[in-house]
Amino acid sequence: MFSPELKEEISGKIQNMLQAIGHRELPLGEIEFLLHVDGKQDWSWVNIRNRYSRNRPAPSDLLKNTTA
């Protein structure tokens, strides 16, 4: 749904926001996360991760229409 460059930009902004929160349960430095965004259509979606958690598998319920 989004270009790799846009996903990288979104990931960076989320990372900065989470780090700024400074919650005691969040790790210092890089925070691993997965953001799932649904688009207008059933087949339109994207999973966005930070660069250090890209190789971790997403939960199967977040992998809609993986054959499309």
C-alpha cells in the first residue's frame, strides 16, 4: 500500500514518538513494533515495522490476502 520510503518515514516517526513517551516498560534505544494499517479495500493493507524487527513474522491474522 505504501512505498518502502514512506514506510521508512512512518516507522521513524513512530519510533521517535514511542521513545519520547519514555514509559518505564519500553526499552531504551530501539523499540520493536508492528503497525498494521487497513486501507479502503479489503485487499488494501500494510504492515509497518521498525528496521530492527523486519525479519520477525507478523501474526497470521495481520496477513490478509497474502496471495494477492
